[in-house]
Amino acid sequence: MADLSLPRPGCCKWAEGDAGNYIFPCNNRVEAGVSYCSEHSAIVYIPPEERRRNRSGGGGMSLSFRRAA
């Protein structure tokens, strides 16, 4: 069985890998309650203004989802 790799407490939780074989290469410190350092947060977080702009643009992938009953 492979060793379980978890991010260190207080460090960025940026994961790389696939199929459950993840590593957490970023050792940047983060504040309590924050998952990613500022560099990785800029990659994963889409500001609300950008999401609205993408929705109203008409092109690209739709961000709306329908619930199947």
C-alpha cells in the first residue's frame, strides 16, 4: 500500500497527481481557515465579477446546472 500523503498543517493544500496518488508540493504558509497560498488561490478562485462576465458572454461553457428529478 502506498504511503498516505497529506498537506502539513498550516501549509497550502495545492495537490498534484492523479488516481488518489496526490502530493502536496507547496510548503507556503497559509492563515487559519484558508486552503491555498496567494499564488494557488489566484489559480483556483474565480471572482464573482468574472463568473458573471462569463455567464453573460454567451460563448464558452455554461456555468448553470439543472437538477434532474
